[in-house]
Amino acid sequence: MVDQEVKQLRQALRNIPKVQAQENLNHPDLSSIIVPEAHWQALDLDTTIVVGDRGMGKSFWTAVLSNRDCRDFIADLMESKKLRNTEVCIGFSPEKDIRLHPDKSSLKTLLSERVSQEALWKAVIIRCISEKLDKTQQAVDSRWSTLAQWVENNEETAWSKLTESDERLRKEGKTVLVVFDALDRLSDNWNDTRSWARSALQVALELRSYRSIRTKFFLRTDMADDDKLWQFQDSSKLQHSKVTLRWSPMDLFDIIIRYLSNNTDTGAFFRNSCAEMGILRFEERRGVFVGRSILPTQDEGIRRAVETVTGEFMGKGPKRGRCYSWIPIHLADAKGGVSPRSLLLALQAAAAETNERFPEHVLPLHYEAVKDGVAKASCIRVEELKEDYPWVEQLLKAMEGQIVPIDRPVLENLLRAPLKTISYDKLPPRRYSDPSTKGQFDALLNDMEELGILYRTKDNRINIPDIYRVGYRIGRKGGVKPVRV
């Protein structure tokens, strides 16, 4: 690479668009849609339950599926004729438009009016399927309570409508998929959240007999692992094909490859360079360049392409580790999961840091700047954690200045004071607030372990992964240094 081209690639990385958590149904650009093989089953129309932690793609895939262009794009990538002939509607999501589905406020009102929860979800499904079949149809009454009451009083007629719709869809060779996302926002307490979610799942179970009507639920890990959520007959039929969203290092770095190869300024150069080095070749799909390895495996091709940007090692030699494995390891939560957003933020920050501290470096990214980028991504991850789980913030702040791994009794003593004053703006820790285990410290540890915030070592001490440890300024010998403020 010549100096000017290195600078252009560095600038492109600095210009990675601000990656925010998906809070609505606005669809992403096609060039940003990567479909890892591990996600193919999650997107399969016959997969009902998809589980993922924060940032793993639940709301992203909801937005992708809800948009025709995006849906056609992934149908092409997956060579899925069935997905191409699918209409999608939303049963619940972060979207505030109550016309699509009831929101948390309206659900609270419906609960006080003793509206049947199952009838409400059936009303949501009946309406959206009817509108997909007859796009000119307008609901006579948009009040969810009225629609739910009609379903409850006319259950046989309601199911007849669904049966007729299913038969019509089958004859036309089409499918309607109803997607449910962000169910943790159904209520601010576990009892009501669980009750609403359980009733929606029960309706989904009843719909399994239909051939052309499908449902898909994107669930947070703590919800999916809640045994009480599944306390209804035959719930195992929904769970047996459950899929968990995961991103391998290859999948994560493929996002960067896709970005650089489709960038207006660097795309042509990057694609040509990868091809000339015998690493990747690119094919165009709906205006998007998709990289395929020339080397024996896709992983090897992606790794070599990434190393043209980061270099091979996290130092002057192999003792400090290889960039391709070091970066995901230090961005991973306690369960080994890495969110795409964390990787993008880390490399964006690394590019800015390289430009400031190592402007003459021969590669777009300097390994010392990559370390700083990982630390800054940790700070962003901390902010995301605070948004979803405010109670975690109050506990980890109490650990500032500590060194992990930490003995369990020491940690319990450290958290005793904040636990007395802890407040819950959103859903509280599930086990720690449950009447059967309320106030038990082990229940709290299990809640935090479930969320990937901590893990227990073989000698039963508590450790915290870098992605959370660094942002909360908790130390670990030999680890990425905590940020300074």
C-alpha cells in the first residue's frame, strides 16, 4: 500500500457511521447487512424462538425483516425462495407507533381493564394478516381493547378468519411472518412482562398448525432462561428449535471487510488489492460487493484481509498476540459473545487514535491505538448496559479501583451497601427479585452471570471481562488498562 492509500483507509475507518442500538424499524443500508451462517437458522421462517444478548442483532434483524428491499437482499444471499415470497408484520417492537401494535402504556391500560391477553395478541395477528392480504383495508376501530373484546366474544369466527387467510396464502404461494421483538418493554415488572409474553407465546403455539402463517420471537437471554415464562402446556414445542445469535471473529471482521470494500473512497482500491494479493474476490449483489475467499477457507481470507489493515500482531512480534484473535477476545462478554457494534466502535476509535499518535504508521491501524480503541468501546458498552440494566450500573460502580478476580465474600461485602439502596427504573434482576430467591447474593451473581457481566473461576472467585471491567475502571493484572477520566 502507498502512503496515500493507507491514509484513505484510515480515514474511512474514522468515518464509520455512528452505530446506535436499533430503537425503531428504520431499515439499514444493504451494504451493512451481513448474514453469518450461524444466523441463517435464526432467519428461517420455521424458527420461532431466537435468543440474543444486547447488541447481538435481535432488533436489527427485526428491522431487516420488516423491509422488503432488505428481505429480498438476504433472500438472495441465502437463496431462499420462501423468504422472498414472505410478507412481514410486527407484533411488538421498540417502535412507538401504536397503530402497528399496542405499546407498554396501552398494555398497562388493557391490563387494568381486564382485557384477555391472548385475545389481544390474536387481534394483533388477525389485523396485520388482514392488512397484508388486503392492503387497502382500514380497521373500523383502531382501539386495541375493542378489537381484543371482539376476538374474545367471537373466538370461532376469529380463528375461521385465520384459517381462511392461511388457505389463501397457501394457494398464492406466500407466507406472512409476524415478528415480536423487545418484549422486555412490555412492562416494568417481571410478573406483567412474563404474563404478556407468555400469552403471546401461547398464541404462537396455537398457530403452529398453519402452513403459511408464522411467528418469530426475538428474546433477551434473561427472558428466554426464565422457567416461569414457559409454564404452559407443550411450550417445549416452541423451544426445541430455539436459536441463539452469536458472531464468530470471522463474521465480525466480515463487517469491516464489507464496509471498506463498499466505501465510496476506498472500495475500488481495497477490492483490487485483496484480489491482487490472492486473498478475496468480490461479487456484486444488488449493488453491494460481497467478498469471497480465494484461499482454502473463508476464515483465512477474512483474516488476511483484516491484517492488511491492523497488521498481524498486537506488538512488534507474536508474544503480544495476533490482532485477529486478540481484538474479539478483549471485546467479549463473560460468555464469549461480541457485539458487532463494539467491534465497529473499537476500530473507529483506533483509526482516530492512529491518526493522532502514529500518523506515519505504515498500516491504517497501529496496535497501540487498537488497544485504546478497545478501551473506548468498553466505555460505550457500559453506557449500553446502563440503558438496559440500570441496576448493574449501581453495583459495578461500587467496584471501581478493585482488582479482579475477586473473592466472593469480599465482593458480597463490597456490594452490601449499594444493594440496600438499589433502585429499578426498568426490569430488576430476575432471580434476585423473585420471591423464592429474593435478596440472595448467589441469585444476584447468577443474574449477572446470565447477562455475561461476570463469570466464576475454577477456584470460585469472581472475574469480569475486559469489555465491562475497563469501562468501570476495575483492574486486572496484565489486562487492558482501565480508562482514565
